[in-house]
Amino acid sequence: MSGSNMQVQIFDTMRRAKVPVPNKEGRVGIYVCGLTVYDRPHLGHARVFVVFDVLRRVLAKNGYSVKYVQNFTDIDDRIIAKARDLGMSAEAIADKYIALYFEDMHKLNVMDANVYPRATQHVREIEDLISKIEQRGYAYTTSSGVYFRVQKFQGYGKLSHQSVENLKKGARIEPDPEKEDPLDFSLWKFYKGDPAEPHWKSPWGDGRPGWHIECSAMSMKYLDEIDIHGGGEDLIFPHHENEIAQSESATGKTFALSWMHVGLLNIGGEKMSKSLKNFITIGDAVARWGPNSVRLFLLSAPYRAPLTYTEELMEAAANNWLQIEASYAEALCPTPASPELSSGELPEREMELEHDLLSNLSDDLNTPMALSDLNAWSSFVGKVASARDGLTIEDAKIVRKGYEYAAELLGFTLPQVDERHRDLVEKRFLLRQKKQFAEADKIRQTLWNENVILIDHKDHTVWFESSVPNAVRRIVKLCEPSKPKT
């Protein structure tokens, strides 16, 4: 790592403090709990994966080599129920929704993980881990399966910072007279004879893994040491608490060096979730608002804080992104003005932008401040372009550099100039010079319908293909730009 890089800090749930990301010769291993794949992912899921995507980008920009592992839970009661209802195999259900997950993540420009382990492909590793837990006296068998003995693990509750008694009071626990303690959780579930239920032979009998043990086995297989273990805030208890208990019982070592959790996405005063049927799928949100608007919205609040979805906030995010697009587009279509008309402030402001973005994002992913930096830059560029009737070629290079740096860190995709539209844009420009505005407006409408937005200057027209859908642009009122100066 070079001297120009910054120290990255994250808030560790375990220590309740900001801590530096471990620097082991510039390498960092991250494990994030992924989806249980029985339905399309929603915006609450997207928030988690977008946040960790930004973390990876910030670490990489600071010189870290990141190994990022994110699992798929592809065996679960809900998957089995769906398979039974649809007359499909559990594997086919999982395959379908894994494919849809990738489709949605690629729309949001979320980078692929280095490894995507599936629970069903790691049953042997899971069995080996259960055996170690059993050998150390932390597991016992009942008629329904193999359970973890919570009372034997002295540190239970240390991640959620609650006593065992308080956890018992707040937990949703199904009564089971065979369990030694209500908090004991399943490591291996015995097969009940359901044809839709996948099952494997094991030393304890035919069955399948419990949910918590899957992540422990897969994370330890692919990461020698887990520097950051993460997921949504709702996984702190019981999932991550149980992962710690079973993993540290098996190895006698600290399971993960730090824990990072993303706040919930709420809608109508409740957590967005499939069980409450109040969710908005990623696919639907992207189709309506555009991928960059969705991503900007998801990064608009501190990642540890709750975020509320409303139509008004999404409209604001779309409008914000449109202004950023329009400012960046000035650099795609510079004016033929001479270099001496360039703005002397731009190089220094661009350097400040890069520094401020990396500084804020290295400080526990302060995305609201990073977006504020980007908006300030966008406003400054817009003022320069307006005052000078566009950007010079030299200014445009500097502006593109700043925007590309921001997009690389925050994961946005910048608009492009589609050469297919050049002839129409130039034809419209000539029509406007001849004051044939009715004909020019017809071309503008044609381009608008193809998501092409125009910004008129005295000597040229800026155009770009927006990522924000046509209907939303009407809502946020980015319509015909002002007439050129005379």
C-alpha cells in the first residue's frame, strides 16, 4: 500500500466502535451472508449488497487486495415449500432465483464476489464442523436432529450485547421438550420423508444442515482469517450470534476480527420483508427509477442507520442523478472554444474532490458526505459550463477525470454519447439557428422518447443518454433546457 492511501475504518458491532480494517500486507478477507434463494431480491437486500460493494471499492482504491465471499443459502424450509407448491426440485428453485439475483446485481453495477459458495455444495465441510463441535461437548442429539448447546458457550450474546436471559425473552422460539435450552439451535435436521426435501447421509442419520452452520463452514473454508463478517442488521441475532458460538466452540479461536451490519430498509413504518409482503423488488425499482437513482437512494443515509423508502425520496434521488448526468454530459460534448478560455479553478477542485471522496468513504463509509462532495462538484461544473457556454476540451478532460473517480468509488455508471443520434442532434441545432423551432421540437421529442436529453448552448448542443426512464423525467420536471443565449 502506498503512502497516499488512507486508513479505512469501519464500525465494529462487537466492539461498538470504529476500528481500522486490518492491514495484513494489504490483504483483507470479507464474508457477507447472502440470500436465501426462494424469491426475487428486494430493495432491502440491495442496500446490503450495494454498501459492501462500496466498501470493496474503497478498500481497493486504498491499495488493499480484497477477497470477498458471499454465500447462497440454497436449502431452507421456504425453498422446500416453494418446490413442493410448484412441483419443482429445490435445486431448480434455487438455480432460478440465483440467476435473477445476478441479473439484478448487474443492473445495479454491484461487482461479483470472488466466491459464491452454495450450502448444498458444502455438506461434507458442514458435517466435519459439526463433528468437531460434538467432540468438544457442544452438541447433542434429539429425535429431530443435532443441536448446539448454548449454555456451554460462555460468550453467547457478546455480539448482540445481551444476556442469555434477555435473549430468551426476546427470541421467537418454538417449544421443543427435547431441547436442553430454548436457545439451543439446530446443526443438523433429520429427514422427515418429504419428497421435496433434499437430504444427505451423515454420521447422525439422513438429513440436512441447519442454517447457521452453513455460513460457518463456508466462510472458514474460503477465508483463512475473516477480517470483516457482515450482513444486514437483522442477522445480528440469532444468525451471527450462533455463527460465533458454533465456530469458536469448534476451533477455540476468534471467528471474525470485526463485524459490520447494514441498517434496515423500512416502508410504511415497517421493515421491508417478504414475510410482510411489503417489499419492492430490485427489478421493479430499477425499471421504474433507473439503476443509478436506486443506487443513489440506497447510499443517501449512513449505512448503519435505518432508511425509509418513499416515492418522494425516490423522486428526489432520480432528480439528483439527472443533475449529475447533465453536468457530466457537458464534458462529453465540449465546446470548440480555445484553451485560454479554460477555468483555472478546475484542476484544484478536481484534486479536492478525489481527496474528499476517499477521505469520507474511508471513514466508515460516510456515503452521505461523499454524495454531498459529488453534488458540490456537479454544481461547480454546471456553473462553469453555464458561464462559458460549455466546457473547453481541456476542462472536459479534468471534469471527466473527477466524475470517473467518483463513479469508480460509488459504483455509478456514467452516461454516454450515442453516436447514432449525432445526425439528429446536429440537424436540430441547425433548425434552431434558422428559428424553425417547431421542426426542432419534433426532433427533441423523438430523442426524448429514446432517453436522449439535450442541453443547448450558443455554439453547440450537449446530448446524452439518460439512465432515468422517460416517465420519471416528467415527474422530476427535467424537460426542455433553456433557449441558447443570443
